[in-house]
Amino acid sequence: MTRDLYERHYEELMRYCLQLCRSREAALDLVQETFLKALEREEAMDAYSPEQQRSWLYRAAKNLFLDGVRKSALLRRKQSL
């Protein structure tokens, strides 16, 4: 599953992550984290249709991005205290 999923969605997901991050390095990290999460859920991912898999990848990437933004904001807030 994972190799096929990666090959089908890497380029498109990378473009999406570049739009979110505005940094190639950050986007590469985000794509890698997203596929690692998919690998952790390999059994569940196998049960999804290709459309559901794609949707899951995009949602996971967005959630990981937002988690990173929240962590950065918390760190900045703590450092300013």
C-alpha cells in the first residue's frame, strides 16, 4: 500500500504542502511526516478507497501543519514571558 500511495500522491501533496509552508524544506518535512502517519495506519489505509486515502493524506498534512503553527505560537508566547 505505502509505495503505491506514495507514488500516486507525492507530487500533488508536495505542491499542497508548499502552499501551506511557503518553504521547500518545511514542505518536505511535512510530506514526510504525513506519509509516516499513513504508514502507522497502514491497515486502516488499506481499507480506504483511493479517494478516501487522498482525502486522508490532505487532512493529515493540514492537521500536522496546524499543530506546528500552534506549537510555534506557544513557544513564542513562553519566550516573551
